[in-house]
Amino acid sequence: DTGVSQNPRHKITKRGQNVTFRCDPISEHNRLYWYRQTLGQGPEFLTYFQNEAQLEKSRLLSDRFSAERPKGSFSTLEIQRTEQGDSAMYLCASSPYRDSHTQYFGPGTRLTVL
Amino acid sequence: SQQGEEDPQALSIQEGENATMNCSYKTSINNLQWYRQNSGRGLVHLILIRSNEREKHSGRLRVTLDTSKKSSSLLITASRAADTASYFCATDARDYGGSQGNLIFGKGTKLSVKP
């Protein structure tokens, strides 16, 4: 399967702990997006990479959130000092440069903060 | 903020019936997309319709776009139990000032198809 993969699929943590999620996009897709989705809502944009450059961050991305894409391939999203309000599904998507309208989503990482 | 609003929020039908979902949006767009999300999973792209298109078909899917009313509809014909999912419309943030092409989703319609 050469789709977008995300790890872990589920993460349960205690409030105040740090967590890190990984996204492996479809190879040769130079655009990578992170979204957050809470129950009963559509996904909301968090941040975007073109190759290794982080080009846009949503106001939803507080100082406790940081994302990287060091070699322009996989990306990590870290949440420091987690809060219960961070509980959500974190979705990663990628798209090729030539067809940037269509995004290919991974299965997501479901985070539960106790 | 969310650009699109789907209607209805939930829809329950019998297998074999048609399902129609609507999406309204607020600003001018260049294209609109529909995505499907099965329970607890990522989203799958279904279809994209451009602003100069009025109707588009893909298998059992039919999408219409009315730019004058700022609305779109998704019709699934001869529904199957496997069509049970949430359906989202999405617009491109570049259409209203965004620079990087992230998608802006509505809240979705939850479709349940009973066998």
C-alpha cells in the first residue's frame, strides 16, 4: 500500500505529557498538510509544508504545537504539555505539486488526553 | 472557520434508495470537492467540480454546482450499505485569500444506509 501512513493510530496520554505523531506521505508528493478533527466536525487545517519548508500555520496551532518535515519526506507533529482539549483525530494529507487540489489523507492518529 | 455547511446533518435510508446531500458555501470559489469518511478513518476524495461546471458524474455519484446560489449537491444513486459514512464538502482556501491550498471543510452529513 503506497498511501499516506500515520503512526501511531491511537495514543492515550495523561495531561501534561508530550506526544509526537508521524506522517509518511505518498512518495514524490511535495505538499503535506496536518488537520485536526473533533467529534462531529469536519477537519480543520493546522499547518502546511512544501518540501521541507513550513509555509503556513493556522491560529489553531498554539505554541505547544510544533511540526517538522526535516528532509521533505516524512513529517512529525509534536504536542507539548498536552491538555484535555487536545483530544482529537489528527489527520495528515499529501498532494502532488501538479494536482494540488486533491489531497490524499492518511487514516489519522486518534489522541486521547486523560 | 468553516466555509461549507452540509445539509442534512444526518440521513438514514434503505439500501437501493438514492441519497442527496447539500452543501452551501459563503464566498466565490474556483472548485468544490466532496470527500467521504468511514467511521474513524481518514478521508477519501470522491469528486471535484470546477466553478465553470454545473454537473459532474462519477459512477453512482452525481454532483451539481450552482454558483449563483453558492450551493452544491451530492447524489448517490442505488445506495449500498457500504456507502454508510460521513460526507464532507470542501473548498480551497486560496479562493478567499489563503495562499497554500489547504482545504476548508463543512461539518459533514452522516449517511446511514440500512440493508
